[in-house]
Amino acid sequence: MQRFATLVTMAALLGACGVLPDKSGSQGSSRAASQSFAVSPQGRQCLSSLGASGSRFSALPDKYYGAGCSTLNAVTLASLQGDRSSLAVSNLGPVTCPTAEALSGWARYGVDRAARQILGSPLRQIETMGSYACRNVAGSSRRSAHSRAEAIDVSGFVLEDGRRISVLADWHGGSAAEKEFLRIVQRSACKRFGTVLGPNYNAAHRDHFHLEWGNSSFCR
């Protein structure tokens, strides 16, 4: 992990054209590959910071899909880092680096620690309903933050002891501890993301937390 963070930092120092590592594998094995493409100075700084967090990821070249949809300064996340071990993330597509960095901090300091303190078990995996999607905000003509890879929909959490905490099932129907956990992790997300929507916002969010990177401050 330390070697990977070092590689990302070295990539950030190479200038406008970064050589960015991609690692994949299982049971401790790894395979390194590299791609070269233009990365802005701000993008290089974010990639370096994300690597230093212990996250495993692949940087992606900028893409414009038309109709106001794009994935700029984006990455694909293989795993995040908790206090004691790596954390898996399921069903997650491209996200912008700042969005990934916000998710990384929330996963470790908000979710993993809350799981241990409230539920007595570390976090193992964050379940999502995806990230990038070229679509509008429901019921409007305005493009969603998903169309810019700046939003993630989180549906549940799997703990090391095997328990699964679901937004849909446990926001109202879980044990007292599970309901407390979900409300605490939503509030902690509000400290890192510009917009956070959950079951109390409307029926469309009854089964997930919408986490949107940005400079606004809307938590519901």
C-alpha cells in the first residue's frame, strides 16, 4: 500500500503527462500497469492525496459523452482504506477524484469507526447503486451530478462479522443500534459532501444515500 501511494506521488511529479499506476489482483498478489495521458496540476494533486489515503484506484483519461455528460479528472476505485484493513466498494463506476477523496475520508473516519463503536464490528464493504450515469435529476430538465461522475448512491454496508446494514430495510426497520448507525453515517457524510440526500428527503431516496460532491451544503 505504501509503495502504491509512492507511485501515485511520483506520477504527480512527472508534469502534465502523468504515468498513473493501476493495480489489481487477489489474495495479496498484484499486477501493475501504466497509462499516459494529460493530467492537470489540480488533478495530479488530488491523485496524490487519494493515493496517500491508502485507496487503490486507476486514473482515467477525460471523456466527454455529449449531451452535457462527462467523466473528467475521474478514477475507478478498487478499494478504500479503513483504520485496520482495506474496505471493498461494490458496483461503483467512474467518479471524479475529489468525489473519491471525499468518499475515502467518509468511509474511514465516518463509517468504519461508527461501525466499530456502535455495532461492535469493523466495516468490510460499502455497497453502492453506482455513480456515473448520463441522466437528469428525476422530474426535471437539469442534469444530475451523476452525469458528471460527481455523485455516488450508497445502499448498504457489510460488516466484518457478516451483518449487512441496508438503508432500505434498516433506516426504519432495523435495531436501535442499526438505526443510530445509519443516521450517524449520514450526518458524517454531510461534513464531506456538498449534498447528501436520504430516506427523510423523499420516497426516491428511501433505499440509498445520495452523496454529491460540491461546494453547497444541503443535508436532508
